[in-house]
Amino acid sequence: MTGQILSFAASIFLITFNILRIILQFKTEQMRLFIFVCILLFGVVDRVNAQFEKIIHQSFEIEEIIDLKFNIAGDYVIEPWAGNVILTETKVRLHNASPSIFKYYLEKERYNLTSASDHKTVTIESLDMERKPIRTKTGECYEFVKVRIFIPEDYIKLTDNHWRLEGAEDTPVATTKENDTEQ
């Protein structure tokens, strides 16, 4: 990997040096054309780097829900907002991959979230909790995923991944018949 970086840096230096040498030899008309071609080529070189980015928005209804729990792969941020639904924003950046690889993982919902409801509790979780590294024949792809979760401002934080509706009391522990008969 280090050898590739050094090779890349050396080739960029040589290209820059040759471009500067050529620019000094051109006249005004030729200079404009040459600069235009260079800008065009740098745009193409930027695409060869293969960095793709997408923002995925999702919303989840939470009517009559007291507890919110989160089980999200990687780092995430929870922010209160004035709405009455949960909104999520997943920002995905993938480096060193082809467009088809990026599209494949988006279609496979690698970065999507899902919700499961159990009476008065909703759990928001990642569909893919592991997110194994993406490897291609040219090496490993680098992915950066940042999740922002917007929850109604009526909820208060109990733990990092558990929020409760403000003013809601703890749910009582159900008693069994054995406990009732012993008394």
C-alpha cells in the first residue's frame, strides 16, 4: 500500500513538472486551450479515484410509543426535533469502488435501518449489523457511514441507546400467580 502511494505521488510530481515546463513554452491562445484540456483531464482523474456518496433518508411512525431503543451498526448521533416521527439520515461515502459495486450495496440495503415494535417500545436497528469489508480485485474499499437520527423532542435520554417519552412512568413488573398465592 505504501509503495502504491509513493508511486502515485511520484507520478503526480512528474506530471506537474512537465505541465509547468510546457506552459512556459506556450503563447496566449495555446495557453488557454492547454489550461482547458488540463482542467478537463483533472476532472476525469478525479472520477478515476472512484468516490461515491449518497444520503439515505428514512422515517418511522411512533404513535403511542413510550420507549425508543436503537441498535445501529457503527457510530450514530441522536438529535431532538419538533416533529412527531423518527427521521434518519444515513450518509454513505465509498472510496476505491466502481459505480456498480456502490449500486449493488445500496440495492442490497446494506445501509438501511428497520424498525420493530413491541407494544409500547420501538427498536430501530441496522439491517446489516456486521458490514464486512468490501474487497475488490484492486484492494479493499473504504466506506464511511454517518447516521443521524432525529427523534421527537418529547423523549428523554435514559442510556445511549434508550429514550423514553417524557412523563411516562416505568411500566410495572407483571406478577405471576405464584407470587399472588404466596401472599
